[in-house]
Amino acid sequence: MKGMPVRQVAQALSLTTESTNFVSGYEVDSRRIGLNDLFFALPGEKTDGHDYLAQVKAQGGLGAVVSKSYSGPDFGLELFRVDNVLSALHELARLAASETKAKIVGITGSVGKTTTKEFISTLLEGKFRVGKNPASFNTKLTLPTTVLNMQGDEEVWVLEMGMSEPSDLTTLVNIAPPDIAVLTKIALAHAAYFPGGLADIASGKAEIFTHEKTKTAIFDFGFLQYEQAVAKIHGQKTSFSLTERSADYFFADDVLDERGVRAPRLDIPFPQPHIRHNLLAAIAVARTLKLEWEEIERRLPLLQLPKMRFEQFEREGICFINDAYNANPESMRAALSSIPEPKPGGKRIAVLGTMFPLGTFSQQAHEEIGRFAQGRIDHLLVLGDEARPLCDAFGEVKKPAEHFGDDKRALAYRLKELMHPGDVVLIKASRIMQLEQILPWLE
């Protein structure tokens, strides 16, 4: 963790050092290096961390974990030579997590992970010292640095855990085994790596429940349909739902039931069902950690959505919804279902981009979203070659639909022509599309 002696780092890597310095922080991105930080020189698809050691030193870095095969200069850094830099990162993070006294809450799901993480943290911060991932640092590279950069005095860690490929969650859970594990929802995300579709994705997500340290498994009620995945659960099962009254936590029409008992009435600050779903998961965690309803109620006005997650703002009389952080079929449906009504005379415009990576499911999934949008928006602009089926399916009802290939600027100019005061504009696509970049071009 922060403030760890360099000697302790070396010892954990089965190395020795004469240094008496202390490590201030841990980074895998050379651009984020600060004074006395330790850098992990990871190989990448396009770049190699070993190429940035001079930059690490220039920014005040203390040392770097490098491959034994590295033969270049040290640039004044203390180099820790290891067989595998990623394995060394994981081992250091695992040791740090094993020494913490904090309760660990792990969160995964095809949609809503970051929002749920932020909601849980906000609810708990009234009672506990809480540590959490910055932004969406939830991968095999960034979750370990999150763990290593904890202050060390936290009472609860709230850790978002992402999954792109099979066994990803097993890797993360072995680094930071959760006491409480949360699964937001199963949806067709990263389906290119899960040829069995939703059942395979559910099985992969269920890895978050498999560690013997996990005492409570909190999940969307719909997860129960995946029996083989449910069988992986280690710990007490707790379900939540906006539609199934038999769930342990059920919320509808501003009434919340906890295991069949009506809870005090809460003033929920979000009308959108998918956001309320995330909040219900957060409430289940808060109650598991013994927060009283009065404490939860006091924290509700403090809840905020993360950037680019159904983020609403108005510009020149036009309501924009920037939901461009990521997209899959489930989150697309949720966003399209939650578009607010335009002002009198206004229209609903959706700017939608490709959902990646869906593999063999891509064409069908995009077509389904196009048809789902037919009764919910008035004009559709589509970006990305793989998203053309979305555009074609929407156009079946003779509403205006326009496809722009990969020409983001042309799409922005067309949107600027279409928009008028009173309109509502939804912007949503997978992260790789970076669809939020059109916003400055609309000014």
C-alpha cells in the first residue's frame, strides 16, 4: 500500500535492496507517475512500458518493475527485475489485500458496475472510511493498482471488477477476495468471447461468488435462471429486483420491501428504472453492513451519477443525455426506455454507435435495438459500419434513419442541423467509439 518501504516491496518479489526509501504510489501508466511512485513496465499490444522509463524518472518516479530480459539503461531508477511483470503486480496486490482489515465489497455485472460502486460508496461513507476504484479501474491491470494505492486505514473497500474474457473474475477475486460480492445484471456484453451467449456470460460473472471468504452474494433476481452459474455461489444468497416481489429486496412505485417487510418510505432521486436498479443493489449492501434506514435516507441526496452515464444537461434549450461511456443491448434498451419527453413541438433524437464486441451476436443484437427504438425516438443517427443493421431495422417504420459509416464529424454536423430548442438528444455507443467527442462540434 501507499507508504510501503521499498525493502518490503523487494522482499515480496523475492529480491533484495539497500534502499531506505518509501513508495508513494503504484502505476501502470507512465503518464500518471508522481513523486516516488513505482512503475510496472508492462508489455502492451501497441506499446511497451520499458520504453517509458526515462519519462517515469523525469516525473519523479522512484523505481520500476521490469522484465529480466530488459537490457536498457535504468535512467537513475531502481529496477526490480522479475520473470513476469504482470504476475509481480498481481502478487504485490494480493499481499496488500491479504493484510487489510477492511471489509471488501466486490461488484461485477454486464451493466451498472461503476454506478453501483459509486452509490455503495456514497451510502457507506456516512459511517465508514471507504476506499474505491478511481473511475472504472476494474481490469487485471488497474484493479491491482487500486488495491496497492489504498491508504491503509479504510474500513471498507468497494471494488468494481470487470470481465472481458473467461476467468478474468477468478483472477481479480484471487487478488482481492470479497466479503460481499455483488452482481448487477447479466447482459450480452463481450459476447465475442462467450460463444454460449448469456449462459456463458452468467457462468463467467458467477466467478465473483466462488471464493471461500465470500459470506454474502447479492445479485439481480434474474440471475437465478442460470442454474449452473448459481451453483457456484459461496455464501448467503440475497436477491434484488424492480419486478419480482419475491426478491429479498423489491422496489416499485416508491415502495421498498426488505425480505417481505415494508421499509421506511425513501425519497429516491432518480426516476430511471435502470438507475434505481443499481441503487437497490447498493441499498442491499448497505443493509448487509448494518446501516440503519435513517442513515441511508440521509445519504440519498448525495448520490451522483458517474460521468457519461445518463448524464443530462441543457444547452440552448436542447436536453442532451450523454450516455456514451459504454453500450451493450441491455444498456441500450435501458437508455432508450428512459429518454424524457421533449418539450411541446420538440423531438427525440438518438445518436447511437456500434456495440462492441458481440461477435456472432452482433447483427441480431443491432437489429433488435433498431426495432426496440422504433416507438421511442423520432430520428436516428448511427455511427459505425457494424451498427448499420440498427439503422436499417429502425427505418422499417419509415421514420428518418441516417448512417454515417465511421465519419464522426459528418454525423455531428448533421445533428447540428437537426437540433432545435425543445429536442432531446441521446448519445450512446461502446467506449471504443468515443461518441462524446461530437459534443464540442455542436457548439
